[in-house]
Amino acid sequence: MGKESRRECQPCTGCCDGWVQMVIGGVPVYPGSPCPHSTGSGCDDYENRPQDPCGNFNCGWILPDSPLPEWMKPSSARVIVILNQLIWNGRPVDLAVPMGRRIPPRALDWLKRFSERQLRPLMYTEQILDGGRFSREQQVFGYGPPEFQQDLLRWQREGKRLW
Ligand code: SF4
Ligand code: SF4
């Protein structure tokens, strides 16, 4: 969860609740399986949270110089944006994952316009359901130059780890 920002995480617990899959103190968190310390509006052991990943993780909204508008707070916009996830042909690529099944249309539209204006290719995901429950798999989409989208498809075929 972010720090040294004029913005505050609470009551967002998006990254604690497994929407960005992580291992917290040896416990894997993933959609439908949040960190045991998440209260849904904060952390019940914040003073003792591990530095990695909790202390180190900053979503794009919480960063001190975030380009994301106020309304894109993950708990409201239902999307977690990770800026500069990778570099493609010298350009920074951003990643957006939904807090829920899909990124809501208003937020996805904003992200696509931002991608166009800033010439930053975008990867975004949709949760895959299995028997009506979230699986640990996500479908990945690309937005940006056709060559980027082709490379993204190729990376997925090759099993390249994208985050
Ligand atoms: S997703 Fe962002 S705003 Fe929400 S708890 Fe994590 S770092 Fe904070
Ligand atoms: S330990 Fe606390 S800050 Fe870290 S993921 Fe769990 S609830 Fe979030």
C-alpha cells in the first residue's frame, strides 16, 4: 500500500484483496482469496506488514505524481493501474487489472485515451471465471500499435511472464 503520497489508500484494499496476485508473508493472494490481514477497508496489522510486497507496492493512483485523476481511485473505479510495467520499443507500457470481472467502461475509456495521448501501450485484463468463481487466470488484451498487440499475443503464446 502506498506511502509518501498526498493520496491515501484507505478505504481501498485492492492490492491486499488479490486483484494483483501476490504472495504476502508466504500466503498467495488472488481474486476471491484476499490477504488474511485485509479488513476490506484497511490492514489489521499495518505496523508489521512485510516490506515486500506491501511496503514496496504502489499502484499508479497512489504515486506522488500520479497522472490518474481522483475518481480513478481503485476502490471507486474498480481498476488497479500499474504504470511502467514493461518497456516495448522504448515506450513504457502500463498494466490495468479489474477489481471484479472486467474494468468498468468509464475507466477503460479513460485508460485508452491516456494511452493514445501519451503514446503508452496498454495491457489490460479480464478475470476468467471457473464454475462461477474467479479462477487464477486472466485474459490479457492489448491497446496500442498493431505491432504491440502482435507482440503481446506472441508473448502469451510463448508463456512470457508479463507481471
Ligand atoms: S490498490 Fe493502490 S490505492 Fe488501493 S490499497 Fe493498493 S496501493 Fe493503495
Ligand atoms: S499485510 Fe496488510 S498491507 Fe499487506 S497485503 Fe495484507 S492487508 Fe495488505
